[in-house]
Amino acid sequence: MMRWRPVSRVLLPFNRFFAKRRGGGFCPFCLVLALGAALLPGCAIPPATTPTDQSAWIARQPALARLNRWQAVGRIGVVNDRDGWHASFQWTQSDPTYRIDLVGPLGQGRVLVQGDEREVSVQTQDGQRWIAPDPDALLEQTLGVRLPVNGLRYWIRGLPEPGPATVLQTDTGGRLIRLEQNGWRIDYPAYTSATPHELPARLVARRQDLSVKLVIEQWKL
């Protein structure tokens, strides 16, 4: 982000310079040096995305978007303010349906989440079952935390969810390293090879006081 310095501070070196040079003639070269010295310390230039990065990202997206049948196995950790829980998970996606098996959240044993574009159901190990149109709201009702299931369907593959993203940063290979979307900030600390793709091995999604960490130990495509 650009940090602008007050005009009086920027012009201060020039005032001193001309005070010393008064009567001694004008020095254009010294003026350029003074201008550079005044402006450079006050301006932080963010790293720019190079055309190579953009080309790699543009080339990478279609292949990831076509990846609509997959399975991810790993661990999930959720921290909400001062509370938290962790579980093993197995996410099986076959668009438009998905199935998420959670083992161990909040001491409930096994929790099964199944859904499609119309509705989602949550079933606990003791046989209780709930159905709702919104998976995020239903998980908040049953597990006490609003997990962004709709977004995670895309974020777990290293893709933004359809719609605007306020921040999208990639590395030189076109892999997402940071994404900000729908109030969430998603960081990608590591990737792994899942032939023929490179897919996230870890991601961290944060929103206000809620943090969701996924460690993917195995991808099946």
C-alpha cells in the first residue's frame, strides 16, 4: 500500500538544499538526487504479479475446474474464539453431490454430512439427522461452528469460489498462495503432487475469530 508523506516533509530537503545553494547557482542533478531521497523512503511498493504468473494461473484454472470427482483424506482443526475441536475427515466429491465424514468432532464419534445443490443433511453417530438448504447454517446449528462448505468445495482444490475475490495471489507456478473471498482469508502454505495436478496439502481459512485448518494427507482423483 502506498504511504503518502505530507508535502511539507517531502519539500523539506529541497528547502534546505536551496538555502545552502542560495547565491551559488542552480544544480539540476542535485535536485534529482534530493527528489529521489525524499520520495523513496516514504513509498512501499507491493510486489506485482508478473505476466508469467498470470499466464500460469490462467492455464491452471480450467484443469482444476474440470476436477469434479475427487476424494481428500486428512485432518481438520477448528478454533472459534477460545473454543476448538479437531477431527479426521474424508471428503468425497462427485458433482453435484458431496459426502463429508468427520470422525471425532466434539466427542460425537462420527458425523456424516451429505448434500448437493438443493439441500444438505447432517447425521450423528446416535442416529439423529437434520436437513436444511444451507450447509453452513446447518453445521453451525449441529456442531456449533459455521464451516464454509460451499466455499471449501472450491478452496480445497486451490480455486476461488465462483464470484468476486478481493485478493488473489499466486506463485510463479500459478498456484494460489492467498485468497480473500466472502469475508474469508485463505492461505495455502503447502502443495502436494496428485498426478496429474498439484493440489493443496494444507490450507488455513480465517474469518474474524474463526480459524479452519485442513491438512490433506491423501488425494484420490
